[in-house]
Amino acid sequence: MDVKKLMTELEQKHPGESEYLQAVREVLESIEEVYNQHPEFEKAKIVERIVEPDRIFTFRVTWVDDKGEVQTNLGYRVQFNSAIGPYKGGLRFHAAVNPSMLKFLGFEQTFKNALTTLPMGGAKGGSDFSPVGKSDAEIMRFCQAFMTELWNNIGVDTDVPAGDVGVGGREIGFLNGMYQKLARKYHTGVLTGKGMTWGGSILRPEATGYGALYFVEHMLRKAGRSLQGATIALSGFGNVAWGAAKKATELGAKVIAISGPDGVIYNPNGMTDEKIDYMLELRASNRNIVAPFAERFPDATFTPGKKAWSVKCDIALPCAFQNELNGDDAAELLANGTWCCAEVSNMGCTPEAIHAFQQAGILFAPGKAVNAGGVATSGLEMTQNCMHISWSGKEVDEKLHFIMESIHEACVKFGRQADGSIDYVKGANIAGFMKVAQAMLEQGII
């Protein structure tokens, strides 16, 4: 495999799809050496096949707002790879959603799902619809219109969507209700992230953040460090950041920053139960601002226009969006003494930031490993739905612990360097790729 040649061809075939090309380049550069030790992969053209999605559905979503005006958005579902199981991946509702973003997310999801030890393929979907400022009734009408176009291409053993940015329990409820009405199938397993009264799993809302902290805990232990007393800056204030803040606080760390599009909250005394609960209120408000946190809690201060990375911290956890932490942010964190960064969002750091962290020798781990607890618990939700049972919180948490430990072990196995250090980016990419590639090889040229 010649990565440079492959990337040139992809850039010509998919011009302007920057997020997708960035994700593919990172994986190919990580696996090049190992891939070239497997001539059977080259003969079957595994890489050329694995970088292209199986199919992409694009559709118009027309709905009526509260003023009675007709609105039109675009909807998508990228079914990327089903070599190890039915397609699985979230739906993202955000104004910036486009095919490049969803292809990058579906590509990443393929390897992330492979890392979980569960039989799930990779997919992603969504729309350029933004829930910000919309009423519940408008969101319901949009979700129903979206599902009217999507329903015939998903199913329990075909493709199981979940939530993502802009899609929480409320949206999953509206989507599921419309799916059941259209399909006349009442199996609860066609969407995950459901409410507890209709097939949801205990701990699913917290799972991405919880799993991330379990992974970070293993990474720190391996390096002879601890979360106890460590200061943490989080970006975002939604579901993922909420789960991360909750578990980090439980494990003895102090979350001193959260952020939103409007600026950063400096929270020097750390999180309390009341503060953590208020993060959910902020998310549910549909205003997409974090400033009210400082109005509610006098010991916190709000600085407009600043990122979480402007706050001096031990550990940085990007929890919001792709490429949210850039080279300049990395330099600021390193100058302030940050010694660990773990992507809780998908591809949360730019290549420049990752390079800066790795050059500085600090602990760094990629999203496909760190945030896999979310989709892993979605997989556990699917299992409970298929068995028509509900596990206790203790059972789900034990399984999540096991999965995150297994992912960490796989990263260590494939990422160990000659000097004994662990390259978690390389480890995660190789571990996920080898599983999917082997499955593709054994199933023939299809």
C-alpha cells in the first residue's frame, strides 16, 4: 500500500471532503507498516474497499414550522461497512452536517465498533436541521418527516441508528414512534438511546462519558498516574460532557471548566451534583449557550469567546465536536502544564494538535478508543432488546468496564513502541482495522 498514492486518488475522487480525507489519512498512515506485511490484504484490495462506504442514502426532509411555513432540509444515512455486523452509528442534527462529515464519522465508527468486541458494523447519518431555538412540536414534526424517508432502510438486523450531536432521548422518542407507525413492527431494538419505559438501557445516557473516564483511568494507571486530584477541562456541556463530568467527579478528579459556542465557564471548586444536573437543563433549553451556568452558580465565572483550553488543567477532554482543539490550543495547554488529552468527541483534535501532543510526549488517546463506551452500551441495549430483558445498572456498568479495559488492552498490544511507550492512535487504528479487514477477507470479494 502506498498511502500517498491512495490519498491523491481519494482527493481527486472526493474533492473538498476535508473531514473524511483527514480521517482516512490518519488510519492509513497508522496501519501502513502492518498492512504491507499482509500480501493477502493487498491482493483482495482491502484498503481500496474499506475507505469507501457501502452506500449513502440522501433524501429531502420537508416539515412545517410553528408559523405554518414549509421548511426543507437534507437527510442522510451513510452505511459504511457491515463486515462484522449490522450497521450501527448515530444520527447528528446540526446545521454543519454534510456528506463529508458523515463519511468521516461512519469511517471512524467502523473501527470504533470493531474495538468494542461486539458484532456491529459502522454507519452514521443525520441532517442539516438544527434543533437550536426550535420548539418541541417543531422537533417532533421534523423527526417524523425524517423517519418517513429513512424507515425502510433500517431495521433490527440491518441498521440500528442512535443519537449524536443534536439528537438525544427526546429526538430518539419521536423517531422511534414514527418508525413503529410506518413499519408496524414493535420490536424496540431498531434505535438505541431509548427511554427507560420502552426498551432503553440503564446507563446509556451516561455511557459515552463514563466509558471515556474508564479508558482514561486505565491509560493513567499504565503510565503510573491517577485521576485522584487531577484538574480537568471539558469542552461542551451536553450529554457527553455531562457523563464525563459526573464520572470524573466520582473518581476523585476536579472538573474546572466546561464550554459552549459562546465561551468558557471557569469552575475552580469543581462539580457538585447540582452543577452536574444543571448541565442537563442547559442542554434541554435548546439555546446552545453555557453562560447561564455562571449566573446560577456564583463560584463560577464566564468568559465570552474563549475555549476550555484557555484554562490551566492537568487533563483536557474534548467532548463537543470534531477538530475543536487545534494546534494553537494544544500549544496553550502544553504551556500550561497539561499532561494528558483524550478525545471524547469524534476526531476532536486536529492533526496539528495531535502531533504537538505526541512530540511533547504527553498521554494522548483518540476518540475511536476513548468514546467507544457510548456505542458499546448501545450494543448492550440491542442485546437486552433482542432478549426482551433489562439488566441492572450494576450489570451494564460491569460490562462497560470490561469493554473499555479490552479496548485499552488492544491499544497497548498494537501501539507499543520500541522505547516501551504506547502510541494509542496507532494502537486503536491497527486493532480496529485488523478485525474489519480479516472479516472482509474471509467473506470474499463482495
